[in-house]
Amino acid sequence: MAVICIPSRSQGGLTLPLACAKTGVRHSPPCRRGAADDGAFSRTLAAFLMLDPTVPGRRRVPGSPGPDRETPTDPTRRGVEMTGTETGTEVLTDSSPRLSSSGVRRAQQRLAGQVTRTPVVRFEELDRLAGARLWLKAENLQRGGSFKMRGALLAVERLVAADSRGVVAQSTGNHAIAIAVAAQECGLPATLVLPEDAAPTKVRRIRETGAECLQAGTTLADRIAVVERLRALRGLDVVDPYQDIDVVLGQGTATAELVDGVATAGGWLDAVVLPVGGGSAIAGACLVTAGTGIEVIGAEPDGVPALSEALRAGEPVTVAARPTIADGLRPDRIGKLPFDVVRHAVTDVVRVEEEAIAEAMRTVLTKCRLLVEPAAATAVAAALRVAWRGGRADIGVLLSGGNVEPSLVASLLGDEAVPASA
């Protein structure tokens, strides 16, 4: 894991091109595992930037937490019902005993060599703005452009082993891209269902894999209806972006790498902030952090408060979604499986206005030199608010993806009005 702290030019420190923040791991198709290199470059770079006290920006803040910091181990403080096992801590849900921290660790083993171990990065300019240390998990550099590759690879691999005749999935974009890429590499036919107004960049990426891409309606119910018809008519297997256990476990591996990376650098997270669409990412994070004392905080567009309203109602509900530029966070209903995991484990959900999402996207691009999509920027905006409240010195943030429309980036940089998706 490359954990890289980038000092700013204004501090007279060393500034490296973003391309240097590579992991040194070559990916291989999910059905044809290949060998990864030894990651020597990443380890050398991380050691230079994070462990050498002569490098500007590396000096440890007095009193900052480390891996030896005493952390709460009582899971009841977040209301999570737990039971100890030899292999890990199980979260008891109505879904499956596989949904556990140990289940996520097993998923990491299955994914070894198949996904990019993306870097965890910090930037002094962003830390100063936050008044805290923000550790960014750069999944915008992941295969397929988002963390969704993780769950998709596990799910498609399972279908191939079961001699599936083909896969169908619905998505606002990134899950569909990930399924298309994984299916292409395994030689499995794939049909993906997206909204009528899906981002053209995402539709094009899916079709480049040779997968069939259909567009239907603008709501989650519209897409699910099409998926169910295709499943019945063609005998396809469904990989749901929220209700599939392998998907949740796979998405959780991103948070596991984030937590491990910060600990390796001598720190310890007070909280992790993740964008919330259908809920697979935040559910995976709750599994990983159970019993560690790390708080899990969701970030969602103010116009699509699916998790906030579900927590208020005590069950998933369909919300009246308003337009948002965060197209990856448009699902108007949280998944039942993720909700069962997070309902007693999540600490808070921050609702972010459109202007704040756009500003966070500009901030990450100009201060961190990272291009992320609005869903990831939603998490950054929420993390800044969490940091400004005080009480949390180290905050992890999942930069969920980087599949963004060039026209949106141009609008942001040109300070023009940003068009939102319905």
C-alpha cells in the first residue's frame, strides 16, 4: 500500500507528479490470475515521503494518534450486535454470516492481483483547509474508474464458476461499467441497464467492452423492472449493485485498504466518510470498522437523501429525488441488505448541497491535482464539514470514482452553472 503525503509548493517542499503515486501492481483478468510485481517503487516512495522526518510535511503533529493508540473495543457504543469468532468479528444481520470483517478480508485474498491497490494520499493544502488530516483513498485510479470493480469481479467470478449463461445488472453507471469489464474478461455475455439520462461517458465505456447497454426511465424502479424482464426472458443471472453479498464484501475491501494504509503510515483513523448511493460502500465500511472505534459517516446529495430517510423511517423508503450532479448517488432507495448492516452501525449521514459538491470537486482538482467524479466530491465535502466540527484529527475519505464528463469539468473550472441529472 502506497501512503503518500504530498507537501505543497508554498511550503518549499518536494512536489511529485501524480503519476509517481502508483501502486506497482499489475492487474490481471479475474478469470486468469497473473503475477503482480513486488511493489518496490511504491514502498520506496512511501517510505521516503512518509517515514523520513527530513521531508517537509512529514513531521508528526504532537499528540497525533498512532497504531498504539487505545481505541474503544466495545461495539455496543454504535449499537452493533456482535459475536466473537476465531477468524474475526461477525455482524449479526438478517442477511448472512458471511457479512463480517473476516468476510471482507477473505474477499481481499480473492481479489489479490485482480484490482489495483490504489494509493492513500494526503495533501497539505487540503489538510490546512480541513484543520485535520484527510486521508484520501484514490479509487478514481482503480480499474474501470471506480471502486465498483471490486464487488463486480467477485460476483462475476462466482457466476462463471456456476456456468452462468450471462449476467444482467442495473446501475447509474459505475457498477455497470465494472460488470461489463469483468464479464468481458471472463467471456460472459453482459447486459446493463442504465437511466435514460445516464452520463454519455459511462454509456460509451460500457459499449466499448462489447456489452449490451439499455437505457430505461430515470428511477431505480424503472431499471429494476427491465432487469427482471430480461432475467425471466433470457435466463440471465442478476448482479444487483446493493443486494449482492459479494458486491458488499468487495466494496468493503477499499475501506480495509484505507484503514490498513493509514495504520502502516503510523496513524489511526477517527472516522471514514463514504458517498452513499444504494449503500454497498458504506455497508462494507461498517463491516470493516466494527469494533475498532472508527466512526462511519455517510455522505449523500441533499436532493437524494435515501439513507437519511431510511434511518428516520427505520426501513428503506423511496424518496422524491431532486436533480443532482452526483449521478452516481441517484438511487432513490437504499438497498435492504446494506440498510440491515448500517442501520445501527453508521454514526452520521451528512447531506450535501449541489453547490458544495461542485466546490469540493474544484477543490480536489486544484489543490490535490486529482480528477474525481461528483459522487467522490460529495464525500470530500462531507469530510470537510466533519473536520470543521472538531474532535476528529484523522479522517479517511473514499474517492469512489473518476468517471466524469469532460463538459462537467469544463463547467466547473469555468465557473459556469453546472447541469444536474434528474
